[in-house]
Amino acid sequence: MSDASSRRAVVAGAGIGGLAAAIALRRSGWEVEVLERDAEIRPLGAGLSIWPNGVVALRKLGLGEIAEGPAVPRGGGALRRPDGSTLAGFDPAAIENRFDAPLVGVHRRDLHEALLAAQTVQPRLGSEVVSVSAGEVRTADGAALRADLIVGADGLGSAVREAILDAADPVDSGIVAFRGIAESPADVPAGEMWASGCAAGLLPLAGGLTYWYVAFHGEAGDRDVLDARAAEFASPLPELVDATDPAAVLSHRLFDRDPVPTWSNGPITLLGDAAHPMLPFLGQGACSALEDAVALGETLAGGDVGAGLAAYEAARVKPTTVLVKRSRSAARVALMKSPIGMAIRNRAVSWTPESARMRQVAAVVAP
């Protein structure tokens, strides 16, 4: 084991989870190098719902301002019918009071840039991981990096995961999600709307912007289908979709993975989508990655890597397993097609008392 003053970690991936892990580990006394396979970092993406658990994690990373600054809109919103009428509302003040942290909307680019700015050592670019073993990471450019800890935060197609786990391929949900950001009026109705086999949502962001998404079973990239599905929903969703630069519209098929009971092999572990990719229907992907990073830093503050990783998994495997499964269930509920099933679903949602809805929120942010 290396002396605590010279413990060295290598993190694969300079996304949200990898950068957050680097911050957390450095705060626990680790020397950290982040590897990024791309030759440049281009913070892209659309909007993110940062739930109270994600806000708490950002506070622990010293970045609470990105979620709690005066310009950041507090989230709340509602579940709605396609005509915009409300099935159930969520009071932002009630959420903040219950969890001592708000639900907010954040541009993914803003969060990524804040995490980059907080790095004491900038990521090593153009460094694709090709192999890992206990104590060493090798990259495509021939570099061999010593490491007392290796963290795979390299996403759904994680090279680190492939090296340490005999895991199944990602599961194609059959769902495509279109996402974008547009300038918007001040009174955008935050929340999600449900039509037959389609869900669409709006989330106000800072700077007079709104994040929108439309999800349904289909193929990525078909703008005509997107426009047709968006037209099923109340204003301003169709107008915001139309106002978005076509080149800036993101279109992806959605994948997750069946949960596994362990993420580690010796001093090598996983984090975020590399460990537990989930469908986005609970808005917990980024939040979970931030929580993983905080837990990793806290459990590895001591000198024993093996004990630290065991504690990390004890803290994070069970709740993320729950979220992967609940996200799948949420997708089935949101994309229901049966008229009878939709009617039963809508009635059940509209009749659920606020106290029960708050318990449902608690089951997501603290599973």
C-alpha cells in the first residue's frame, strides 16, 4: 500500500461523474489524474433536473452555488395531460422544506464547466484507456500510469467495466429521446405531459432558457416524427421545439443495464453510468453520479483501499439498483398506450394526496 500522502488515483472519463470523483478524492487527500479519450472537452448536452440529493452532493463538493445561486430556477412542476391540464402538482417550497435542499433546473454545460473549473489539475486529453490492472492504467498512446486506485467513470461503454466485470451488454429500451434548449417566455409551465405512448417535458433554466424533451418508442434522428409527436402537446412545447436550432437538437436511443451486485475488482471500481446506467424517467442519472463521487471520496479518506471500496459499494449499490428498476417502471407508466390503462393511471395520479406524492419523491431521492 502506498503512503497516504502519495496515494494516487486515476479516473477514466471527464464527464460529470469523473470530474466530481476527482474533486471528492482530492478533498480526501488523493493525488488524482483524470483521463479523457477525446482530444478536447466540449461541454454539451441539454438540461438536467438536479433533485435535492444531487444538490446536497454538490454542496459537499463545494459547488452548491451552481444549483442554489440566485439565478437558478427552483423546480417543482406537475404531471399533466397532453392539453396541459394538471394531474398532480409538486410544490417547490414543500420539496425544499422536506429535504432541506431544492429541486432545480441546470444546464448540463454549466454544471460540466463548473466541475472543470474546480479541477486543480486539468484532465489529460486524448488518453483512451486500453487496459487496466491492479496498479496500472495503459492508454492508446502508449502511456502506463501507476495507480493505487482506478475509477471507471467512462460511461455506458466503459472500457474499465469491460476489463473487470463479466457483465451483459447494455439493454436497448426501444425508446428514443429528443432534447433541446430554446429561449422562452418567463411563465413556462414546468413538468411532464403524457400522451399515448409519448412523454414530453419542460424545465426552466437560468438566462431565460427552457430545456425540453420528447420521448417515445421509435428511431433516433427522425425530425418529422419529433415534430408530429410534439404537436400532440399543449403550447409552448411545440413552439420551443420549432424554435430550437436543428443542429442543436439531441437525439438518442435510451439504454440501461441490469444491475450487478458489485462494481469493483481489487483496487478498480466504477461510478455513474459505467456502474449503473439508468433510463432518465426519474431524473436521477447525474444526481446518482454526484452521490457516487461523494461517497467514493468519503469512504476512501482512510488508508485501506479494499475496505474503502467495500464501504463505497455498501453505500451505493443498493440505492442505485432500486433507481435502475424504478426508472424502468417510470418509463412504462409514462409511455403507456392503452386507453384504459392511461385512464386508470391518470385517475390514480390525480387522486394521490400530496402527502403520498411527497413519500414518492422521498423514495426517489433517498431510496
